[in-house]
Amino acid sequence: MINRRSVLAACIATALSLGLAACGSRPSEKAAEQPSDKPLVIGISLPLTGDFSQPGTEARRGYEVWADQINKAGGLLGRPVQLKIVDDASSQDTVVTDYTKLITQDKVDLVLGTFSSLLNYAASAVAEKNNYVFVEPAGGAPNMFTRGFKYLFFAQQATAPHQADVFVNWIKSLPADQQPKTAAYPTQDDPFTKPVIESMQKQLEALGVQTVYSSVYPPDTTNFQSIASQMAAKKPDLIAQGAVFEDGVGLVRSLKQLQYSPKMLFQTSAPSNAGQYSSGVGEASTEGIFYTVSWHPDAKTPRNTDFVSGYKAMFQNADPAEDAADAYAAAEVLQEAVTKVGSIDQPKIRDWLHANSVQTILGPLSWEATGEPKGEFLLGQWQSGKAQIVAPAAAATSDTVVNPKPGWK
């Protein structure tokens, strides 16, 4: 399984030079749109082959569900939407070429982002140089937003350093005698998991939670017996792990072997891989484990049921993946801005997004001047063999929170 957060860090610096190099002329401002049979063309490059092909294919599906639904509702600005999707083959060079061609040669009306920080880092530079609004569904690495870009918007609730804020806020809401007193923080050396855990540790230490263990392990770590043993000896109330997938499963297995069960267990990405995770650790052992996620199929957010039913109808009753939902939400953001502006004038769309919040299937999204979102992820917890959302309340699929976590079974 290719995990979207596991192979990006080493290439991000290279992407900057690529993104700034191959950019063409800037588009002229577009006049207010009138209803027309002429398609409104949205250009998208996606990794349909290569390392990111699995999530890239899901992102394509999310965009296609959105386009199908909006066309059935009359189109965008009274025009049918046409997606012009090309394959960047998970390559930085290709994604730069793709967006340069889409904007300067094909002269598409709008663009939407690709998948991963690696590719969006370069692609967004092309859009920025050409004054095209670039709403992207999967590029939350912190340095995406340190370049002073004005046309970039990340269509998830938060970047990696803020991914666990919702969990920290839940802890803060507990009575003092129910809050953890001690915590352990093992994390994979990964550009997404590590900032999540570092931020959580800093916030909880400020709350008075004592750190009794902290470590960073290589991505290729497979034996977690030593890490688990060192933590068990400290008996922390909370274990918060920066886990991609296999490492999350591996640590739980090691803790079970030692028969050490903390009062709280949080993992970043691993528990969101629903069926694979429960199979890996054992369904009974998932009970009470926390994680954060951008989307859940049962979350009570606007149009979420329409997205799920539309996806199932289009793709043979398959369950939608989070990557598809994130792409759908990115398209919702662009749709709302274009509709409110009443045209495809790029600076006006940019300014509207900087000044407003958009309701999506992920919940409400709004942005800092850098394009970094300023919301919260959803807090998930495994309950009775099923992944539930327990916060925020508006999106919750369960009214209860399992606390403390029961012992291993």
C-alpha cells in the first residue's frame, strides 16, 4: 500500500526550482460569465501512474463525482463543466510541464490541484506565476505556505502541525482528574507525522503533562519491542505515536505482547486505514484508540451523504476513500468562489476565498493569507469495531467517548 505521507520529504526542495522555472504568460482578466453551451474547462494533473497512483486515482474519482453532480444541477455559471485531466506519472518534472501546458497552451478556464505536497509544491508555483487560483486537496507540508503565494489554497482543515489540535482541545475539556499526567511520544521520522507529535507534545507540556519518553525512529523500523519496553517501564497515561501505518500496527502488537495498555492511545494516520488497521491489530484491540482524519463517510457535514451516494453510484458501489473526499472538497471550494464572484476572474476568486469561509463535506474551510487553512481535523476513535467521529460535535457520528481505553483483548 502506498501511503501518501511516507515518501515526500527528500524531494520538496527540488520541487521549488522546478515549479518556478517553467511558467508562461499570465492570463488576462475574464469578464462576467453568461450562460453558455461552451464547456467551462478545468485543468488537472494527477498521478494516475507511478508511486502515487492509488491516491491519485481516488482523487480523480472525487473530482469526477463533483463534476457529474454539478452538471446534473445545471453546471457552473450556467456552463457545463469539463475536466481536462492529464497524468503526471508521480513526477515533479511532468507536473510542471502539465500545468504549464494546461494554462499557457490549452488556456483552461480554471485549475485544481494534484496529489501530495511533493507535486503540489511545484504545480502551485506554476499557477502562482500565471495568476491562477490553485485549490489543492493534498499538500499540507508546512513549507508549502512559506513562499508568500497569494493564489494557493489547501482544501483540508489543517496542516500537519495543527492536525492533533482537536485531540489536545478534547484533553483540555476534561476534568483535571481525567487528564493524563504523563505522556510518551514515539514518532516515525516522517514529514507529516513528526510535526503532529512535536506540536502535541509542546501543547500538552504547556498544560502540565509530563513527558516521560520521546523518540524518533527511522521509517524502515519494523521491530518495536525496544520502544514498547522503554515506554512500558515509564507507565505513561498517554502514548501519542506519529504512525503512518505499519509502524502503528507494529507498536500496538508490541504493547500487547508486554500487556501494557495506556489510559489513552493516539496515533496519527494508521487507525484511519479502517479495515487494514483492525485486521492488523485485531478488532477487539482497536477499542478506544484515537486518531485524526479530514473526512468520514458518516460525518454530519453538508452534502456528505450526496458525495457518498454519488461515488457509490458511479463506481460500482465501492466505498469512497478519504483522498476522493478531499478532492471533492477542493472542487466545492472552487465552485463556491466562482459562483459567488459570478465569473472566472482569477484575482476576484482569490480575494473572495481570502475573505470568506466555505462549507464542504469536510466541514467549514477558511484560510490564512498564505493559503494555510485555519480549522481543525476530525477526531476519530475506534468504538465497538468501527471507526467513529467524536469531535467536533457538529460532525460527530458517536455521542460518547471511550475514556479510559480498556485493556487489550
